[in-house]
Amino acid sequence: MKLPRPYSLQSKFLIGLIMTSVAIGGLLLAGFSYHMRQVLEREVEDKAAMVLAQVDAVQQYVRRVLRPRMYDVLDDTFIIEAMSSSFISRNIMDGVAEHSPTRHLYRRVAIGARNPKFEADRRERDLVEYFRAHPDKKVWQGFTDIDGIEHFVMARPVVFAKSCLHCHGKPGDAPEQVLALYGDRGFGHIENSIGGVDSVGLPVSASVAHMQDTIMSYLAVFAIAALIYLGATNIIFKRIVANNVRLLTASFRRNFSDDKGVELVRELEKGDEIGQMISGIEKLGDYLYETREQLQRYTNDLEVMVEERTEKLAEQAEARSADVRLFVRLLAGSSKSGSRHELWEATLPHIVERFGLERAVYVCTFYSKRHYSWPHSDVPPDLPDNWVKLLTDSMPHIEKDRAFIPVESSVGNAEGLLCLYHRSGSAFAEQDGEVFQALGRQLGIAADNIMALDSIVRNNANMHAIFEGITEPLLLVDESGNPVVVNEAARRLGLDLSEGMVQDGNIISLLCANVSGDNDCDISKSLNLNEVISREVSLPNGRSFALSIYPVAESGGSRNSQAAVYVHETTQQKRMLAHMTQAEKLATVGKLASGLAHEINNPLGVILCYAKLLKKGLPEGQTGEDVDVIVKHTRQAQNVLKNLLSFARPKVGNDGTVSLPEVIGSLVDVFRVQAESQHATLSADTAGEVPPVPVDTQALEHIMANLIINALDAIPDRDGRIDIRTAYDTLAEEVVVTVCDNGPGIAEKDHKFIFDPFYTTKEVNKGSGLGLSIVFGFMSDLGGSVMADNQNTGGARFTLRFPVAGTEAT
């Protein structure tokens, strides 16, 4: 193979490649060495941590399991081989080190060690001093030389805890076996002091040597690959670059065949191929210089023609630039205009300025000849006789000093004529025709947009006024139930239901959160079926709403994607209907109960009186017990009649006022004894300030007593609980009292009957079924309300709402 000349381009390229390869190899060697060192450090660090974890496991087992068990078996006898965590961990780790391929060194040493064999050496003393000076440091690790071999060492402090002072504190507290074995060495330590270190040393010399062998192997592979790469690159460079450069230099040799040329070629061959080509180009440059002198003469003649053409092009460019600025100004003016008058006030001055006109006039209505002029003038423009044809042809008409431009948004849809008048002595150019046509089209589109925008704004304002004027919540929602437009009533309802969290009027998510199905109150169903759907929604807080869903079809759409939702709250209507129904029941049953109570009560009094007289005249025995049965059941019948009389009582007076917390507190004190006898808790939370309510004290006591007695009957025999709370609802101006228990709650089948007279869920002879009816009647007479439901955590909850004194009850 023929070697390249030392000064050739190919030789220089090879030398550069070799130097680059050496530099890359050096960087790769350094990076690989650093990476291998990091891998080695992580590996030995993990191994050292594993050894220390084994030590911790052994010591924890000795302290928590083995030592307590040995004390249980041997009383106070201390066996160091089975009860000393340090002794056992050292022996176990020494055995592990003998059979481990890592040949690690484990040392647990101390300053003033009990066993001299484990006294800390100089290096270990330095570690103890390091941990004492840095109490926040838990581990020290690094490379160090041990007996001439490089080791990775991980050390941690040995801290004497309170449990360690039994053997390392005072000699008098230590086991006798320890004193007998070591004497008075290893004592005097205090709690939480650092007296030694646990350390693990892993030899790394062999690993380092293996790492170096690996690096050298990779280096050899890289060297071989670099040689192959240099050879291939040399061949490719020779074929693609060097040979083609030689062909170029050969062509220079052929062009210099005289003696001077031969001598010049020999001088060129002393350099590389690029140098030869540069020299040849310099010679060629001399020839080109002579040629350029000839061309210069032709150029001088062309300069005059070019300057004339350039002036014309500059004028045209300036005109087009002015046209662009004009259209930008017209666009800005039209975007700020709200009416046609404002449009022409904003655009006509710019047109006059652009073309240097004397006057610009726009005629917008040809029947009335209404026009807009700049400068302002009431004199109408003089139109050409063929102005109708100009509008029909949709083409501008340009005379010497006048131009008439149809203003239209599309061909054949002209709405006016723009008239331009030049100053005396000036004339329009021929190329202005296309600009004028574009100008008329632009102005026509702007006028149409203003009309459309004005119509949209008026319609939108009317729709907004109608939409917001509806007092009931009204929403326009998409097919997922998300609001698109909501009125003020919907926003207020959203704030009310979410306690101020939902501010965008998205009440569908609040009303339909617990509705089965798609959780969108049948909005998707209404859209799919294209039918109006009405449904009722009841919330856990007792409020109810009627929803009417109307599908809204998109313009030109094949399916419904939006719906109008009208929401009407029916809570008050339902409550009023329930109250009316209940009142009718009470009125009917009250009349019957009143008559029966008076008719039956007198015979029962006679029976009770004669039963007592009969008992006094009878000796003790079975006959006396039978009379007691008569007395007992007679009193029970009288209690039932008493409830009937209360049920059929006249209306409660509410002329005076009473403090709810005081009355409830006294009732709780009365019934607390009965609650404690049932192993139950009765509590009242009346800490908040509430205003007085217009209710008679006796009626309030009767109401609360009935609710407390029902709760005591419902709670379990053990761990029963009754909670009474009072609060003030500032929005409704009502005092709210809740009575909650942890009983079984109200069954769904019983919920709508619990306030009916004589309806009871208690066992026979345990209740008359009139207690809650009486409560309902009292609250109705007071202008308040009572509601019953179940708590989320279980148990029944009765909510009483009393009107505040001085306010009109609703």
C-alpha cells in the first residue's frame, strides 16, 4: 500500500483523527474509572450496612427475647454467653466473617473496655471523638488502610442507653458474674453517653485490582475499534475527498504548460492538495481580474438604466406600503366603531390622507341621498350619470381627478358609493383601480359587520334581561349537566345549598349528587329522547325541588347537545300539605279523644276509689294482690286518658317568653337519674347564646319530656347516649333544638306515620302513641315545626324550630 506524503491533506487528516481518538479514549477511560469507583463504593457501602443490620438483629433478639427469658428461668443469674448483647454479637459476627467471602472485619470497641481485647485503638478513638464532637452524626464511612490493605469502613457510635447502665453504670448495680469475670473494668458510663463504636471494614484491594483489569480490557477493545475506525475513515476520505482534490489540481497543471507554468506547478506540489488548489485559484483570479475590467465597461452603461428602474420600483413600493398602512388603519377604525356614522368618521380622514385628496364622500342611501363627507360638508356630491351601472358592475370608475368606488361586502350586494375628489392639478394613477376595488370591499364588510354586531348586542341584551328577570332558578346546561348560562336565582341557590362553596350556579351537581342513574337528573335521557322530562329531587336536609328539563337543539345540528333546566323549590308546599294533613287528623281524633276521655275518666275514678276502699278492708293475701292489679291497670288507663286530654287540649298560649337553655337544663337534671339507672348518658349543649322564644314553660317542658322519654325507650341497655343541642339560625330567625340518640333510628316504613295519633312502635302496654302527636300539636300552635330523620352515624334525630320572640311566625 502506498503511504501518503507527510505534508498531504490525507496525512494531516489522519493525524487529526488519531489525536481526536486519543482524547476521546482518555475521556472514556476517566469516566469509566470514575463510574466503576462509584459502583464499588455503593456495593461495599451496602454490604457494610447489611453487616451492621445483622448486628442490630442479634442484639435486639438478645435484649428483647433471650435476656428476659433467661431472667425468668434463672432469676438474677447473669450468663454472659447468653445474656450479653455485645459478647454474643461479637462471637456471631466473628463466625460470619470466617465463612464469608468478603472477609470483612467487625469491631465493637470502647474506650476503657471491659475486655482489654476490645479496647479502642488510635483510629477507633478518633472515631469516638468524632461522634462526641458531632452528636447529630449517626454514621461515618470512608476508605482507610488497615494492616497495609485498603478497607472501606462504616462506623456508628455506641450509645449507652438506660438499660445498658445495669452492667456498665455503677459496679454495685452490676451482676456478680460480670464483676467476677472482669473486675471493676468497663464501669462509670452515664445515660446517652458515647463510649465506643461499632465498625465494619471491607477489604477493597482485590476489587480495585479487578476493576483495573476490567478497565484495561475495555481500553484494549477501544484501541482495536479505534484502529479499525481510522483505517475505514482513511479509505473513505481518500476516495471521496483526496482523489477529487487531486483531479482539481491536475486540471491546473494542464492549464500551465509553459516553462513558467511548469515551475509554478513544482512549487505547488511541495504543499498539500488544498494548498495546490488555493494557488491555482489565485492564478485563475489574475485571469478573472482581466476579464472583470472588460465587464466593468459594460456595467457602467447598465447603471444608468438600473437607477431609473430602481426609482420607479421605489415609488411603487412606497405606494404599496402606504396602501398597507391605510388598510391597517381602516381595520383598526372599523373595529372601534359601533355605528356606521362612527365607521365613516374613523375611515374617511385616512383615505383623504393616503391619496392626498381634496374631499372624500360616502353616499349610503341612494333614495334619501344621505352622505358622510370629509372634510365635513352638507353639500351632496356630484354623482356621475351612470352611478347605477357602477353599482351593478361592481367595478370602480376612475376619471382624471375623480373616482367612484362601489362599497359592497360581496359582488352584487352594494350598499353605497365612495366618491373621491383629487386636488386641482393632480390625477389618479392607473394602478389605483385594484386598490380602490379592495378598499370598497373592505369598507362594505366592515359596514355589514357593524350591522350584525348591533343586532346581536340588542338581542343579547333583551335575552339577558328576560333570563335574569325570572325569579326561579333557570340554567342552560350541556349534555353532562355542566352549566353554560345561569341566572341570578340559580347562583343564589348554589350559594345556599353549598354554604358559599359553589359560586358559578352549578346546582345540578348539588341536586343530583345522590340520584341513581347518571347523576344528572335525567338530562342526558331528555336529550337522547328529545322529550321534556319533569322530576322531583329530595335532599337529605329535607328540602325538595321540582325540575323541568327542556331539550334545546343546536342550529343545524342533528342532535340535542344542550338543555334548559327550570328549578322550582317545593319544600314549603310539601311541608304545608303535611301540616294540613296532620292538622286534619289531629282535629278529627282530638274531638273523639276529648269526648271519650271525659266519659271514661269519671268511671275510672270511681273504680279506683272503691278499689282502694276495698283493699283497706281486706286482709293481706291473694285477694289484696288482685286488688293491686285493679289499681295498677286503672292508673294506667288514667294516664292514657291524661294524654288524650292533653292531645285534645285547647291551643297553647304564647304570650310570655322563656329561655330555652334554662328549661332544657332543668329537664336534663330531672331525667339524668333515670338515664344513669339505664347506664346511659344524657347531655345538653346549650353554651351558645340564643334569644328567648314565645312559649309557655309548661308546654315546653311537656314537649321536651316526651322526646326525652321516647329517646330513653329507644337507646340500648348499655352505652346509650342522648344529646340535646340548641342553636340560633340567623337566616331564618329561628331557635333550633335537636334531640339525638344512638338507638336503632326510625324505620323507613314508620317515618311517615310517627306523628299520627295512637301510632306507636313500642310493645303493648309500653306506650299510647300520643307523645309525638302532642309534640306536633304544640309546635304547630307555637308557629314552629318539628322534623324527624336519622343521623348518618345511626340513631334518630328530632329537630324543633321555635320562632324568636318579636318576629312573625311563617
